Amino acid sequence: MQQLRNYIKGEWTRSHKDDFIGVDNPATLEVLAQVPAGGAADVNQAVAAANAAFPAWRNTPAHHRIQYLFKFKTLLEEHRAEIARTITLECGKTYGESQGEMQRAIENVEMACGIPALMQGQFSEDIARGIDEFMIRQPLGVCVCIAPFNFPGMIPFWFLPYAIACGNTFIVKPSEKVPLTMQKVFELIDQLDLPPGVLNMVHGAKESVDTLLEHPDVKAISFVGSTPIARYVYAKAAQNGKRVQAQGGAKNPIIVMPDADIETTAQIVADSVYGCAGQRCLAASMVVTIGEHQTVTDSIVELTKNRVTGFGLADEVSMGPVITAESKARINGLIGEGVAEGAKLLLDGRNVKVSGYENGHFIAPTILEDVPLGGKIATTEIFGPVMSLIHLDTIDQAIELVNGGNYGNMACLFTSSGAIARQFRHDAWAGNIGINIGVAAPMAEFPFSGWKDSFFGDLHGQGRHAVEFFTQTKVVVERWLKTWERKF
């Protein structure tokens, strides 16, 4: 059984503790590896390495720093299929979804290669006679990513390439549920000949996280996970004087107007709800129809019935398992609570059995209709393959529903009316808006926005927000007098 190691100061190192956690394939329940439970000693070793590497790395010209990223991009492209297969094995999503995840990771590396231009400051000459003022950007120091289980390949790349391109050193703490993907990635990083300590990986659970949040040499924390944990990370890291960007949970609504193209809309909606088994922060959770709805409801139900649940490496499979037995039990319990609240169960995926993988953590696509708006199902992030189908009369009611929730990650609208689309994107309180799009995932050039309880912080991941987050501004006011020159 493979026992994973940390990657610190350019070397694979054993954990200081002998405690390990099994890494399970959620479809087959095969134990894939053992990951260190980790702790403070491991974290302290990684931070010390990153801190020691920072002075020389920050003084390395940006044009030289990005040469490592150009090489890294090539390596990721060459090994994309291998890494995607690993994602499917440990995370459960289909192989196609894993391939798409790695493409987004590569795009962020490519974006960060433009740091020499993205980091440029500002210059104003003669703000007063003979006085110039300018602003430059400088790196922070040791920065950290605490990554979630659902996108083990992509989400660290919202942060990692930007951080090191800006001159910081960096530590990745993967989810203990899915550490093998970053293991593969760091095997490629080991081929880059980066200065030791610039990039590090440390495993572990809560003790490792708390040590990172409290460590005085860590300057910035990037986190993605559930809202309760995001709030905890934000508060604890900020209390210890760190910059924080903490992405939380979501309850993403899709609004379907009666003038939407029914066939296309139904397909996109189903893909949004059930992609990655609903375990993504941009998965649609509530589908809200406006006006006459029977045609679109029937289309969605029919398409959902035809989705194949199973092991994600099989070609015919369109949805894999959820991540753990605990997740499966929690989601099944929420489905039951929805029925108890008065929702109608149009499709029940709780008792699905996949031939050959009977013990896997599978839940088939589920649809609950007429979910009570104030109930638990309408307000709880289910994070599983469950659609809440709600019927309203007007777009104003739908926008009120969107804005009344605690979350603000994504909201989407399907319509053929430009006026209604403009009203929606103007009035909806969410950071990522989709118009005739089911998953409004920003490209690498744009920040992955989130509002309300979906995000804690000011600057998001990706694009220029990442550059701003991983740099601090320095303003210089400067004057040189000619009389001083004559003295020399």
C-alpha cells in the first residue's frame, strides 16, 4: 500500500507522525493509498522551507519566474490524461469531467505566464514641481492553498501559478480525501528544477489546517469548501493577521422563462444539476420555472431518467458516485426530509445499485417538485445529485427568491428576451451570472466571484484578482534636486 509523502524543500519527505488515513475510490471502495494525518511538525517544516526560499525567489525577475510556468504548462498538457484518470479514481467524477477540470487548471497556468504585464504598476510624473509618484507591486511571502475534495486538480490552480509568478512561495494542503491528484502534479513540479522551497505540499487534516491559519510566517490563505468551514478559516486567519479569500457553499438557482428553447434548456439544466454528481460549487440546485411549466418539467424528467450512473471510467456513464458513505447518508436523509416537508418525489435515486459496484457511494439523479420555499431543502446546500423543482408566476418573484437566499455564488436565466436577461443580470444578487448558460464558470482571465455567504474576503481567485491578492502595493513619492547633483 502506497504511503504518500509531503513535498518540502524540493524533496519527498516522510510525515513526522505515523498516523495515516485511507484514500478510497468512492465507486469501488478500493483503498488507493494512505495519506499522512499530518500535524504541526509537518506544517512548520514546510513553512520554514517556503520562508527560507522567499528572499531569493522574490528577487528573481518575473520574466525568469514564468519560464518555470511555461515548462509546467507543457508537462501538464503531456500528462493531462494520466492526472484526469487519477481524479476519477479518487474523486468519482466521470473521465470527461476530469479532463475538463484539468483543462481549466492549465488555462490558469497560461494566464499566470502573463505576470510581467499583469504586475505592472503606475507612474505619475510631476505631481508637484519636480516630484514624481509611482506605485509598484511586491510579493507577500509564504502563501497557502487549503483545497477541497471536489476539484482536486483545478482549484489549487486558481491560486498556485499566480502566487509563484508574483514572487511568493507557496504551500498546497490537499484534501485528505483526494490527495493523489496533487501527488501526480507535484511529481511534475519536481521536474521543473524550481529553487527548493518555492513550491511545497503538506498533507493532513484539521491540525495541519489550524497550524497554517496560525503560523506567523504565513501571509495569505486561499480556501475553498463549505460555508461553515469558510467562515471559520476566514475568521481564524484574519485574527492572525493574514489575507484571506475563502470560497464557501452555494444554492445555485436556474430560472427558466416560458420563451426559452425547451429542448436545449432541459439538456443544459440536467447537465448543470447532475455534473460531478452535484458536487461542485456551480452545480445548479434549484430549477425555477416561470408561468406554464409542464412541457419543460416533462423534458427535464425524461432527460434525467436517461442519465447513466456508475464508475466514472466507463464510457457510457454520465454521473459517478458521491465522495463518501457519510455524504451518501446525508444526501439520502435530506431527500427524505424534502418529502416530509411536502415536496413531490418525481425521481428517487436513493436505492440505485450499480452492477459490479454494489457497495459504491452511488445516488442516482433525483428530482423533488414543489419544494416549500422556506423549508430545509430550499435553503440547504445539498451538494449531491438532487434537483429542487419550483414553479413561480413572474420573473420578479424569481429574482426575489434568488436575492432572499443566504448564498450568492451563481444564478442563471434561460430566455429569448434581451430585456428580461438585462433585468436579471442587473438585479440578481450573485457573483457569477449565466444567461442561457447552465454553469457560469469564469475563464482564467476573470475572477471566480461569489457573494454573501458564498465568499468571505475581498479578492477572488483567478485573473487580475489573483494578482492583486498575491501582491501588496508600495507607493513611492520621489524628488531629486539638481543642487544635490552638483555636490558630487
